[in-house]
Amino acid sequence: MVESMGKPTTRTDLRALKNLVAEAKNLLTTISLPEGRATRALELLTAADALADQLLKTPPAVQLGKKGGQKTAERGPDYYAKIAAMRKTRRGGRPRKKNEG
């Protein structure tokens, strides 16, 4: 049973999903359902299997790193120079937010 929908998926979860899809596909190939339902279910399971394969092939860092370059460009080099200067004087951390108003 799924405990929390907020938890990030792990590679183990994706492999388990792939195994469940494969088992369901195996069951559907051995039975015949009326009105072509088994055929449609097999098509959907094949798509789910392909999606699980794609998710297993994509490294997690690729998903996390998509926004990093945009934020870096948005802040500019001055921001990072300021942070480096604070590290050198052991002030550490992020600069405080300026109160406007």
C-alpha cells in the first residue's frame, strides 16, 4: 500500500512498478476479454512499461539540474562574488534581505 503520495520515487519503486506492469501484461496475454478490452489494456501497459524504462534511464541529477543554470544567470556574478567575500571573512551564509519600504 502507498503510504504517502508526497514521497519522491526511488529507483527501487520504479523497478517494482516495472515488475507489476510486466506481471499484468503476462496475465492479459493468457486471457481473452470481450470487446477487445484485453488488447487496449495491453497497449496501455506497454506504454506504462516504456515510461518506466525512460524514468529508470534518466539520472536523477538531470531532473534536478534543469533550473540551476537559470537561477545562476538570474543572480549574476556580483551575487557570487559577494558570497565568496563573506566566506573569506568568515561571515558565511546568505546575505540578509534588504527591507524595502
